[in-house]
Amino acid sequence: MTRSPGPLASVVISTHNRAAALPATLDALGHQDLPATDYEVLVVDDGSSDKTWQLLSAASTPYRLRTFRLRLNEGVSAGRNAGLRAAEGRYVVMISDDLIVPREFLSTHIATLERFPDAWVVGGFRQLESLSETPFGQYLGRLEHDFEQLRLGRQLEDGLYEMKVPTARNLSLRRTDLERVGLFDERFRVTCEDQDLAQRAAECGFHFIFNSALKCVHNDQTAELARYVRFQQHGARDTARLCLKYPETHGRSPIAVSNGYVRRSDGRRLILRKLVKSVLATSLMAAVVEAAVGSAERGPMPDRWRAWGYRAVIGLYTFKGFREGLRESHRDHLEVAWATSTALLKRLRAVPAVNTALTHALRTPMRTLGVQSELVIKHLPRVGTTTMVLPGGHRARLWSRGDDWVPNQVFWRGWEGYEPEMTPVFWRLATAASVTLDVGAHIGFYAILAAIANQRGTVYAFEPLPAVFERLQRNLALNRLENVIALRQAAGAIDGRAPFFHVPGLIPCSSSLSESFMRSHPVLDSLPVSVVRLDTFARENGLASIDLMKLDTETTEPDVLIGMGPLLGSSRPDIFCEVLQRTEADALTGMLRPLGYSFYLLTDAGPQPRLRVAADEVWRNYMFTTRERSAVACLAGTVGGS
């Protein structure tokens, strides 16, 4: 058989807080009868708070181990999907993070798939022997065995059976099958994700085969009633979602009938049972019943009575979770309806003709009455070109798809509407600046102001993010500015290349070379960018001195100034700088004070002198200057324009 590029199989594992069980799983996968080069193992850490990630980072395996980390616990479906998207094998084998697989595990999965090209292959598991030493462990072993037998269908041959509903805890398929079926539905966070996937697979013509040779050890490590019933509670929430998603096939299933809301078709006995469970499933009563059963199991008791007690507690928590799932799903449906309506309105407001008519129709009376509606400004962003009138009758333009905060603020509030504590001061200093550096130029607002304020000067605008850089170039072309040079680079302390981190989106609201700062965002993307020291840049471009700088690099401003080297002391430019963190503030103070700089916090009352740089809860922008205080005081106040 001719092998296609890439591994033969990809093993996908989603794990959450299972640092104790995971090593045995990874070790067993390293003792397969396949060559280690034939398969890869992908482990997704689904927001663990234990030492799972450290364990994975230090793991050494004979096979290729690829690890991924979700910053938040997003559920088993999201974890598996992350691994499936990255998988490169012809076949995909999904297992739980606590399965100890036999030596012939992968080869048996692959051989079975190759025998049955329209089937997905399912394996089973047995409990650890040590768990059968406790009464609940024995009960749990019988329960899982009975559940497995219940799902088996017609026997095909020795050890092979048709299967009604597979489990993704030990499941294999061809990776290309997912192109037809799709990935897991991430609304199923704990359970039923495999039943949902199986429903869609069956609709695509796939069937399921159980191979008894694929029996693994379920390394659950503990068999505790309290832990099990809480898992069942969380799982029952997903069961309710499944019943609502597929009402024809699951809506009248036994679990839905016995735990759903009371219906007219329910008999008196069923109605009574539901009412009793409603009372007993309250948090207090369920805890009392659980404690009573737990206490009784430690004493002498017939197995039949003990099993009845276990069923009662599990049933109560299943009822509790199922009802919670129904309520959550109903809320989800309302949220979906609201989100759909909101999306339609957003599409409508983004139509240029509609947006132009609405924004102009509202801005005129708002300005006439001197009213600024925050609701309108937030929910009706300007689409298209915004024209602002600058001091001296100059005009500047910014373009937006409605995806950028700066043009929107300028449209509704005027040219000083974006960072009003800084804009007029910057303008005054820019009128006399021959060389201006805008580091972290974003879409070019300050670069355009500086270029228009002194059309004989030169402005260098640094912006490394490709999509934002394109918007910067568009705005420069819109204003026909020939004295601005746009550079798709970041500025830093070292020349070279470095990862640049940003939140997802065409025009992201935050981006930086600092991963530690950006880590606070739940979702983060990165790409390599060119980084240049400003003294290197100045030398290569024949710049002997810098007059004005604007720095907005999300906490890496000290690195930018370090990269200026002696040029900072020889030029001593006026610097406008965003300050977000204490460590950044302390570094700036220590760097600039020896050069004779004074520090001014920019507020709505004008530049306020400070003895040292400190992050402020309200105002983020500082001016660093060697000018006399009296000269700084003259910079405050309005300068005209609209």
C-alpha cells in the first residue's frame, strides 16, 4: 500500500485537571506494536488548573507528542475539536485521558477501519481492579458493563458487533470522514457530544462496529459516589440539550420522559414521581439523601438495598442536572434569537448608504442641542469616510468599516473627541516638529495630525500588524500625504524578528510584543514580525535628531526607548506615551529622569506635573518633556477645529 504523507494515525486526547492519570495514558501509547513514526499523539489541555500543562511541557515520548493549551475550560468538545483540527494522520483515534491502552491498540483500530470502510470503530474498557474493593466501585463496574452490553447490536463475527451508539472515549475513524460529518458540537461540554456526532454520522451513511479486542483499562483512580453523581448532574445538562436538539429521536427517550417537565400525557404515577424528585432534588435535600446513602454503605447491608440507594441518589442528581439543562437551553434559545436579531441590525447599519443616512441624521441634531448619546456612539459606528476639520481650516479623513473606535469617536465628537486630553497638546508640538516618530501608529490618527500640522516635516509611522498596516496605508492615501513614511515594523530593544501578539479581529483593540501583558485576553493570536531598534533605523535613514514621539505599544515602551541608545539623550524629544503598568512606569522614570525629563499626566484639566511616572486608573497618557513648566502650561486648552 502506498503511504500518503504524514503519520498513519493521530491520537487525540482532551484533558482537564487529570495530571495524576495522564502519565499512564501517555506511557501506554509509547508501547504500541506500530513504529513510533507511524502515529502522533495530540493532547489538548482544556484550561487545567493543576500541573497538567507542566507535565505535558516536560513529557518525553518515543512518538511525536503535540500539545495545545486552551486558556479557559471550554469543555471536552472544544478540546477534541482543537486536536482534530491540527491532526495530520489518515486515521484519527480518540481516547479519554484516563485510558491505559493495550500494546496492539492502534494497529487493531487501523486494521478494523481498513476492513470496514464505511464504519467507525469503537472499543470498550474495564475498571481498575482496585476500584472493585469498595461497594460503590463494584456497583459502578456492573453499571458500565451493563451499559456497554445494552449498546451492542448484532454479532458480525467473533469479537465484532454492530453498535447502536458509540462512545468517543475509545473511537476511531478516517480523518476525511469529518469533512462530511463535521466536528463536535461545542455546546456539549461534558457528555452526549459523541451521541450528537453519531447522529450526524449515521445520517451520512456511516455505521458503528464494536471490537472487543480494543478493551482498555479505565484508570479512573477513584470510585466515589459524591464525585460520580456530580459528574452525572453535569452530564444530564448535556442530555437535556441533546433531547431538545433531536426531539424526534431523543425527545421521548426514557431519561427525557422521567426527568422532563410534567406533561398532560404523563400518568398519575409519573407525575407523582416527578413531584417527589422536584422536592428531593433541591440542593439541601439531595445532600441529605446522598449523605444517608453514603453512611449506610459503610455498614452491613444487602447488595440489593445498597444498589437501590445508589440508583436513588444518581437518579436525583440526574433529575437535577436534566432540569438545569432544560432551563439553560431555553435561555440559550432566547440568546440565539437575540443574537440573530442583533446580527441582522449590525448588517443593516453596515450598509454604507444606510449608515451614512443614519449617522448624519442623528449627528446634526445632537451637535445642535449639545447632546452626546453614548448609546448612539457605541451602537451606531461610522462606516465609510469621516472628515474632521483641524485648526487652521485643514481637513483630514479616516476610513472605517465600522470596526475601528478612533474614526467613530472623531465622527461623533469632533477631531478632539479621541483622547481629548492629549490631542490638542500633541497638535501644538507637532506644528514645530521636523521629525516625528509614531510608534504603534495603528490606523494613523496621530501620524496624520503630525503630517498636516507641519507639512514641511517628516513623520515615520511604525505598525507591524498586517491588517492594521493596510488600514494605515489607506488612510494616508486618502489624505494624499507625501510626508508620512509607513513602516510595517515594530520598534524594540533588539533588531530582528519576534512574535507579535494580538486579539482576534481585523482591526484588533489590543496588540503587543509582550506576551505576558496580552495573556490577560482569553483568546490570543500571534505572528512573527520585524523588529528594529530606533537608533539602527535613524542611522540607516540619516536621522540625526528626533523632535516628537508618540508611543503606544502596550507596555513595551521602555524597550522602544532602550532601542534609541544615545539618540534619546542627544535628541531629548517630546514624548507622548501610554502607561498601563507599574513595572513599565518605574522603568520609564529610571530611564528618563537622568536625561532631565519632567513627567506630565495628561488629564481633562490639562497636563498635570508628577514627580514620577505612575499608572493611573483613569488617565493613561503621559507627556515626557525637557521643556520648562511655564511652556508646558501654555500647551493646554482648545486649538479650534471640529
